[in-house]
Amino acid sequence: MLPLAIIHNTHKRKRKETKHTHMCTFPPTHTSTHPPPLSHPLQDKGGRRVALRPELTPSLARLVLAKGKGLPLPAKWYAIGQCWRYERMTRGRRREHYQWNMDIVGVAGVEAEAELLAAVTTFFSRVGLGPGEVGIKVSSRKVLQAALTLYGVPAEQFGAVCVVVDKLEKLPRDKVCVCF
């Protein structure tokens, strides 16, 4: 079975609904989350400014906002789509990529995160990848903030520390230490 079919079958078992979004978006609603440098600015035949979709999350967020209080909760959606970024390519970030986006809206606890992680591990298992080949890292700003508070890092430095933590695996240790 092809990986894409495995993804769809994984979600069918959990009764998640797939959402398809347009590959082009209009900058007025789009650039609020991604300024022009992250998207490919284009003009259609009618002279309107459009941009290629850089990721799926804002599109799904707009769908949730459009449904408003009429959205039955919890809502479980997934989408697989082609995305583009108009930026310098770096390790692991290409200009064109596919994104598998999963969202669960309306669950207050960590149950939604656990369900999403279960879907990812199910996918890896079905394509023959186990713990020896794939690792999953979970990041939580709440956990990081609690740890920093425990070690006496002032709350006003939290944002700066998050930037450094994000660079830990991307830069050599000596470059990261310079940030402190």
C-alpha cells in the first residue's frame, strides 16, 4: 500500500474528515500570518494578487473560524497538500514540500495530542518503520516555561530562551552558547 493510502486509511479508522484547501490564497487574509517573503507572490489574469500556500494550518484555521459555533466538537480534520515557501532553502526546509496536517479542535486536555501521536506512530508502523528508524520529539512551551521557572530564569527572558532552544539542533554548541 502506498504511504498516501496508508495516511487516508489511518484517519478513516478514527472517523476524521479530510479538508481540501486551495493552493493559491489571497494575500489580505494570507499575509497576516505569513508576510510576502514566505510566499510566492503572483498575479492572476484578472490582476489580483495571489500567493502560493506556504502551509496548511492557516487554511484550516480559517475553516474553523468560518464554521464558528456551528462546528460540532470535537472536530477532527486532516489534510495533505503541496506547499511552497519563498525563502532560502536550509537543511530540512525546501521551497516545495508536502504537508500532512492533522487537527483536533475542541479538546481541552492532552487527549488530542495523544491521538495525533498515535496516528503518526500508526503510519510509521504501517510503512515498516519502527523506533529504531524513527524518533518523535514532543515540544511543549508550558513544560519549558515550568523548567525555566524552577531554575530561576526570569519570565521576561522566556521568549529569548525559546529562540535559543530552537537553535540547539541547528547550530554547533559553541554558537548556541554565544547566544547566552
